[in-house]
Amino acid sequence: MKKLIKILPIVMTVFMVFTAIAPVLASTSVLEGLEITPGDTSSFVNVGERVLGIIQVVGTLIAVGVLMVIGIKYMMGSAEEKAEYKKTMLPYIIGAVILFAAVNIAKAVVGLASSVTQG
């Protein structure tokens, strides 16, 4: 019974995350409708922006989901387990910061490159 009490919130969290991203996974091709012609860089910029957007959304959903799981485990854990979860939080936070920073830096580079090519 105790294992069920610990597993149930995790299963519910995973279910909520999957129901939240189901419309995204069910969508048609992200690159649909793009025609690439020689010398035209705007379509490449559009593809880059779409890919970065997808990476940002998926990364954010995964980061929030993992944070929720760690938080639930932390709330339900014993004193020894809480100490262990505190140790896992530092690599998680560093990874989340790197993910968000990398995507935002890449978006800034794409924006700068598109402004240079247009201007």
C-alpha cells in the first residue's frame, strides 16, 4: 500500500504531462508548406525558428515534469531520501539553466543573422 501511495502521484504527473503535449504530438509536419529556393535564406530562418521553438517547448515540458516528480518524491520521502533529493537538485537546476540559456542564445543568433541578411 505504501508503494502505491508513492507511485500514484508520479503516474498521475506523467499522465498530466502526456495529456498536455498530446495536441503537439498529433499535429502535422512542422515543416509543412516550406519551399526552399536557391538564394532564399528566409525559409532557412523560418525552419530554424520553428525547430528552436519546438526544442524550447519540449525542453520546458520535460524540465517542469522532472521538477514535479522530484518535488513529489521530496515531499513524500524520509529524512535520508530528502537529503538524496537535495543532491539531485543541483545537477537538475544546472541542466535546466543550460537548456534555457542555449535555446535563448540560439534564438538571439538567428535573430541577429536574419537582421544582418535583410539589412
